[in-house]
Amino acid sequence: MIDSTLGEHRPQAPLATTPFHRYTLPDGTVWTEFHRTEAGYLLRFPGLADFHVSSDGRAVFAFPVPGVDPFTIEHLAINQVQPLALSRQGKPAFHGSAIAVPGGAIAFLGMSGMGKSTLAAFFARAGHGFLTDDGLLVEETLHGPFALPNHPSIRLWEDSLENLLDADAPRGAPVSYTSKIRLLASDSLPYCDTPQRLLAAYVMESGDTPAPKIAPLVGMNRVMGWLHHAFLLDIEDRDLLARHFDWTHRISSAVPTFSLDYPREFSRLPDVRAALLAYGNQLDT
């Protein structure tokens, strides 16, 4: 559990500390700065908000920059800060989407821009309820790893929306830092609100292939497929790193994991779904 508190709007004052880590966008823009504080951590999203996270990851305090709307803060909290805070608690969180299939769920692991949300929306339109379009939360149980439901919305670029959903699909409030459109769960975009046993995971590749291609990942390639897409709050904490590797190794060992490559063309998505479902049927036999 995370106790989240929204504080007053305030400007981002210069910090005396140097960030020990940064997330940067492909164009080099700093997206997140990671600072240590006496009480834990400060996550700065320049021009948007500061989030103070307790040392155990159980409390988060948000301080928006003046003029930033509450929907943007909620979006940052759910999709960025919460998975990082959970990692500090020793709970696995990954950059991934997940959809329900007969018997459980399958996940698509990939960084921003790899098409996770597009796949989640396409499968949902075909009747497979989505659990999350990013921020994949995993719970280890006696029956194996389970994918947990996250926020009931999917974020899509305009071209994905035009090709996958009706123009009148319910939308969430816009978020200031992205032109992605947030689509709310609906009859045409069903949401799965119960944990599902994680049957398989697919690490998304570049799209430089003429047809859908699925290949098993084994050994360290399998572990690294998960590690590369994991949220981790403190990359310098040796104890956290050890626990992080342990849980990732357990999950990757318990969940069949594959690489997935396919042409990034909307017309080919039915082929991708058919290939994935056929491959899943082979695993069940």
C-alpha cells in the first residue's frame, strides 16, 4: 500500500543536491531527476511536480508546479511514481501492458513507443479485457506470479485511436505533458479488474521484420528481458538491487518469456493476435 498526499502548488526551487540518477527522453530532455533527502527521496519532474517518497516507499507527497492540472499529477503518480515506490517496498513493477486470455493473462514488456498500449487496445477490442497499458504490477503467490489490475484507461496516439476505436470512445481528461489521448474503459474497451495468473510475457522488439516473429528467451536473455523493463527507485542501493535481481529472476523463471517482433502496421495486428493465441495454445498442449 502507498499513502499518497497532494500538497500545495509551489514553484520548483533550485536543489542543493546533485541527482544520483536521471531519466531522459530520446531527444535528451530530462524527464525525471532522482535526489536523496533526509526522509527518503525526491523525484523531480521538471516543470510539472516534485514527489517526495519515504525511505520505505510507503508514503508519497506530491507538490505540483503552479498551473499544472490535477489530472496530470494523477497520471504521473499512477504511471511513474507508484511503480517506483513499490519497487522500494520490494514489490515488482515493470514497463508493460497486460491483457486477459483464457486461463490468465499475458504481458507485453517494452519501453515507451514500442507499441504496448496499441496491442492492449487491439486485444481489448477483440474481447480480451486489459489489466494495464503500462505500469505492470506483479504479485508473487503460491500459484505463481499474478498480473494486477492498474488504472482502467489506455493512452493512445491519435493514429492508433483512429485505427482501433470509434471516434466517440469515452475519453479521460487531457494530460498536459503528452499529446497521447487517454481512453477510458468501456463496453468497446473492456477492463479486467481482477488479478490474473501470468501465463506468458513477450519482450517487444524493433518492428524490423516482415511477419510476426516469436522466439523463446532462455538463460540470462530471459532474465535481462525482465530486468531491462523494471522500475527501480534507487539504483545505488545494494540491498535493493540484490532483492530486485532475486524477484526478477524468480518471475522470469516462473513465466514463459519470449521476444516478439512484428511489422508496425495496423493492418497486421490481426496476424499478431492470431500468432500469439496460436503460440499460447501450443504451450498449453
